[in-house]
Amino acid sequence: MGYVAVSGGEQAIAASLELLERERVAGGRALDPALIIEAMPHAVEQVQSEGSVWAPEVAAIALKQASGSIEEAVFLVRAYRSTLERLYTSRVIDTGEMHVSRHISAAFKDIEGGQILGATRDYSHRLINFDLSEETDADVRAARAVIDERLDEAAEAFYGVAETTPLDCVPKVCDYLRQIGMIRPVAIDDTEPVDITKTPLFTPAPRSVILQALSRGLTQAVVAIGYAAIRGFGISHPTVGELRRGSVPVTIDAPGTDPSQASADDAYYLGALPVCEVESLIANDEVTETGEHVNALDVGYGLVTGSDESKAIAMSVLDHSLRVDDVRYPTQDQEFVLYHIDGVEATGFISHLKLPHYVTFQSKLDAALRSMNHAEGQKEDGSRAAQL
Amino acid sequence: MLTRRERTEVLVESGPALALELAGLVEAAAPAEDIVPAHQGLVMCQVRETARNSRFYLSEVLVTESRVRIGEADGLGVLMGTDAAHARALAVIDAAYAMDPAPACLAELERRVEEARAAMFERVAAQDALTYVSRVEFDEMSGQDMSVQAVVK
């Protein structure tokens, strides 16, 4: 089979793009990206988390352009990201400085600062509220006023009687477990992180690569593989020692200063980055230097931008799984997990299957037909020989 | 005097209006020259994780950066987001703090930033108060204290 020249392809592609854009504008109404940020914050967060860049306005425009397809919007954001210059690397963010809006533990009933539920769907009924179909802007404003009034009253009553910890310095649950030796102390490791946006993925991967890949991974893939690791295709069964949601300050050193000498007081504050952090506790049998077996708790770590708690918990499970790196279980196999959780890589490869494969398919078809004809020929020869 | 970390936090978190007004005060006496006009770029966020105390890159953030000069003093303005005017205003204020001798308006800048800082703390406290309403209160049912502090003791 020879190569075939394509005629009219350019025109067909242009028409296809026109049809796509026509679908986007078919309703005759324009959607303001600011409204997408306000009304669909979790979709915007997912695009930013998987797009690996925090830029709400850009993510909202990408969602609009992609007509709500998260997969396409992430692709657009990643592509835009690649056109921008990286100006700085932040000072090392300490999540202990997180200003928390939610802070819970499944390991301890009463934690320092208290179990703060914050805004969560954990206790909501999953029933569709059909009243929302008739909701107007005025209804939204009225509802907000009523809720604000109720919360303000409750806050006033609360503050008279309860002790509170400032929400920007809430102690960590794991610190208590380190005090009693149930979590082994670990020295500060200042190994320069590897950046997978600049270095191709490789295995065995250093810790920085594993965490960065999981954090920007396809949300549903991270959650699904994390679930598999717990359900029976791995050895991790964690308890969420602490889940905290909030924002961390992003700061940079003054240009030209030596990072090892730079003062935090002299840094520039750029803004607050919303994050969700999970420290999972996994019972572990550790062998000491003297060969003694001791019980201890290992910590699985999850940190994602935005507020996706399922992704952060699953990341903490996989962090622990991948440290074992035992290929008997796919969830502990770095190559299996890290190469398949990137959304753009996975959807890009799957998507390419619908592009022309005429030559390779013809080759496979020819081989299959030849094989079939050969087998039929042999069958015919066999039956002729039997007749004789 | 506030540190640069404190000052820039107030000027970013208080929104563009304050920074633009203060930059206007500075430029009324000494106009700033744009060295690098406001433009978008990225900042990579590195985090110290708490399981192994190592560092990793979490995500990039989109920022807008501006650089200006007033006399011999350089000023840098960077903030998350896409507000070019806000970034330039931050750069002008930064240059004012680097000027030698200090401009006459510096005391006024400091006073206004301190004032905005107090307002920022009030806003944060009001938000925290709402968050605290969702704190769970536990009553001792059987006398067994299951708090993390009690377990540690």
C-alpha cells in the first residue's frame, strides 16, 4: 500500500472547528468567567490542580473555551503555562503556617484547636435540590444575608464561652505522636527537589518527583489507584491523622539574595495559595539498627492545591505505597502509578487512538487476512487429502 | 517600622485600591520610571512535606511582576494574579522604601499601611469566628479522655 495524498483535508478541519465553536455558542448566551469562578469553584480548582498552575482567571476561561470539559481545560492550561517565563521559585512553604478553614482528625477525638468542620459536604444529604432551577440572583443575595446573620449570631455566642486557637498556628497532630516516639523523628532533608515540568519522569523516582507527580495527577486516577491500594491491591490501610484545609502564604526572596542567607522578614509576599494537606498514619513494623522489631507509625503525606480532600487522602496512601516500591502490587509499582496518573499524558495517548492509523491498521489487516487464507488453504488441502 | 514581608502582605491582601492610592502619593513627588513594565510569569512553589521533612515542588502560580526606578532606588512589585496596575503600584511603594534619603511621604505610607493591617486582622478574625462556629464540642461520656494530649501524657 502506498501513501495517499489528502485533498480537502484543510477545509474539512476548518469546518470541524467551526462546528465545534458553533456548539459552544449555540445557546446564544455568554458566560462570564468571573461567574464560573464564583459558581463552580471546585471545577476551576481541579483544572488548576491538574494543570499544575494556580491561575483562577485562566482556568475559568479555559473551562469556558472547553465548554466545561475538565480534560480539555487542563490541556489548555498546561499549554498556556508552557508559554510563560518562570520568574522565581518561592521560599520553602511551611504548611504549619497554614491559615486553616477546616481541621479534623480521624485518629483522635479531641485535637488541639478542636475538630473544626469548616465548609464540608460530609454531613449533607445527597439529594438534588430542584428549587435551585428557579433560583434568581436576588434569591442568592437573600440567602447569603440570612446565612450571614445566623452565623454571626452563633459566632458571638461561641466566643463568649469557648477558648480558641488562632487559625494560622494550629498545632499538628503528628507532632504529639513524635513526642511519644510513635512516629520516628526525621532530620531536615534539604536535597534539591527535581522538577518534573523540566525533567522527564524516571524510575526509581526521588521523593520530590513522586510527590509532585501525585499532586498534579489526574484527580480521579489518583483517587482510584489510592482506593485500590487500600482495598486489596496494596498493603496500606491508613487512618487520617490530620486533614487540614486552608491557605499558605507564597513569598519570594528579594532578587539577587542568597537563599541560604535571605531573611524571611525581607521577603515579598505574593498572595495566599489554597491547599489541602493530609497526614495519614499507617501501622508499621520497623527494624532498628540492632535488628530489633519495633512498632511505629509511618506517615503518608498528601498535599494538593485547592480543596480536594479525596485526592489529598489518596495521595497520602500512594505516598506510603510507593515508598515500598514492591512490584508484586501495582499500587506499589512506581512505573505503574507515576506513568499513568498524569491527565494530559493519559488522555493524550487514549485520544490519539482515534487519529488516522490507516497504514498500521492495513498492515495488521493484511497479516491477519494472509494468516486466515493460509489456515483455510491448509484446511482445504487436509480435507482433499482425506477424500483421496 | 513594618518588615517588607508584613508590608507587602497588607498591600496585597487589602486589594488594589490602597496600593494605587499610596503609589499616587509617592509619584506626586517623584515619578517612577518603568524598568520592566508589568507582565505575567510564573513562580514555582516549593513545600517542605512533613512525613520525611524533604522538599518538593507543589505547583506554579501565575503572577504579575513590575519593576520601576525612582532616582537611584529600584522597586519590585509581584503578586499572584493578573492585576498589572496593582503590581506596578507595589513596585512604586517598594522603591519609595528603598529611597535614600527617604521621601517625605514615607511616614504617611507607614501610617496607612499600619491602619490597613489592623483592618486586615479584623477581617481575618471575623472570618475565623465564622469558621469556629463549626468546631465540634465533645462532652465526656464515660470519663475517658481521648484527646491527643491525654493519649500523649
